[in-house]
Amino acid sequence: MTKDFTGFRNSFFALVEQAQHVVITAHYSPDDDSIASVLSTYTILKAKYADKDIRIVYTGPIVDRYNIFHHFDQIEWVDDIAYHLDDTDLLIVLDVNNLKRVSNAAEKIQVSNTICIDHHASAPDTFTLSLIDSSYSSNSELVYHALEVQTIVTPDLAKLFLLGILGDTG
């Protein structure tokens, strides 16, 4: 049975609507689920807010094996995300709940609002809004259930969800 994510979803989209500059990220050394979570969230937000400044930023070198997926070309691969958040007023962190796994300078991350969606059971950092549920086999599945009613699932979006779910569950 699917949980009711209405309250989270409403709060999530309210924070996105208030923001001018949104950055989506996940843990460095991204795996299938990390990439799928980030790209699916980006796809959903760009469909809903086409004119909003929404970026994907990862700490570390490019992981080119995912370049066949929709919007992969939108990912910025940087030395450390902490130094690439100028003007960012909303940071969305996916597939990880601790900023030390996003940046080597996590203490320098100063963003007015932060959202975390994660399926790991580790002790989380504090976020403005968080959805952490370890009962999901992949973060992509959690993103799908948390945000999916806000958009039509296109074939490209379905491929991203499938990448994440299969990548984490085998």
C-alpha cells in the first residue's frame, strides 16, 4: 500500500515555488539510484517550472556512463558543490541525508532552505523539509511516490525511475 505523501508534496512544491535558484544534488561517486533520483526530480521540476533557474550539481569528476539518460547534459560536475551555490535559495539533496557525503566542505553550505529525500536509515542532518523512509528499496521509488502526481510520467521519466529501482534492487 502506498503511503499518503500529500502533506510532504504540498510543502515540497511550496518551497520550490518560493525559490528563485534551485540546486539538486546527491552523494559524490553517484550510482544508478543517485543519478536517477536527481535526473527524475529535475525532469519533474522543469516540466512544472520551465522558467525557474534549476540546476543539477555534483561534487566530483563526471560519471559518463549515464550520458544516455534524459537531461544528463544538464549536470554540472564541480570540484566541490559548497563553492558553487551562490544565489541558491533552495538545495534539494537526494539519496543521502548527510551533507558530508555531498561536499568535502559541508560546513560551508549556507542555503536558506534545504529539502532531503532519502531511503537510507543513517542519522540525518537537519533540513527544512525531509522525507526519509528506509522501507523503500531505492530512492528513485521514494521520489516517484512522493512527487509523481505532479507530472505525467513520460517514457524518459519512466526510464529514469527504472534505472534507479533496478540499480538499487538488482
